[in-house]
Amino acid sequence: MAANQFGYNAYVAAHGRKVKGIETGVSNIQNAINSGFANEFKYRMGNKTLGMYQQNLDEEQKRIADLYNKRTNIPSTATYTYVPVSRYNRLVIPAIPTYTEWLKYNR
């Protein structure tokens, strides 16, 4: 009976180790799969975040370009006042527009 008990105990121990090994292997596979999903999620979210930043930059560049174009589109009917600075050169000062004239070009 003792030999059978020893054999049974050895069988149970071996079976436990086998099951533990299988569980560890399955756990490692699950961790690898979850890690792959997590990395894919981080990759996609990172690209979406970069896309949002790029969109903000593009909009800001467009706003700056529009602002620059507004300021450089001076109407040809603008009047200028010439103020002599010295005998040899003149300083050109544009006439101050009225509020309604200013609104025409700054909307």
C-alpha cells in the first residue's frame, strides 16, 4: 500500500507540475496577445493625436496667412502724406483711415 501511495503522490505532483506548466504557457500567450493589442492601441492613438496637432498647425498657418494677406492687401486708393525728414529723403506716412474704412479691409 505504501508503494501505491508513493506512486499516487508522485503522479499527483507530476500532474500538478504539468497543469501548472500549461497554465503558465497559456498565461504567457495571453500576455503576449494583450501586449500586442495594447501596442496597437497606443500606435493608433498616437497617430490620431499627431493628426490633431497637425490639423491645429495647418489651421494656425492658414490663419496667419489670411492675416498677412489682409494686411498686405492695401487698397490702391489709399492716400499718403509726405512729411519731409531732411533735404534728401522723405518719410511716407499713410493717412489714418476712418473706422468704416478700417472695417472694409479687416473683417
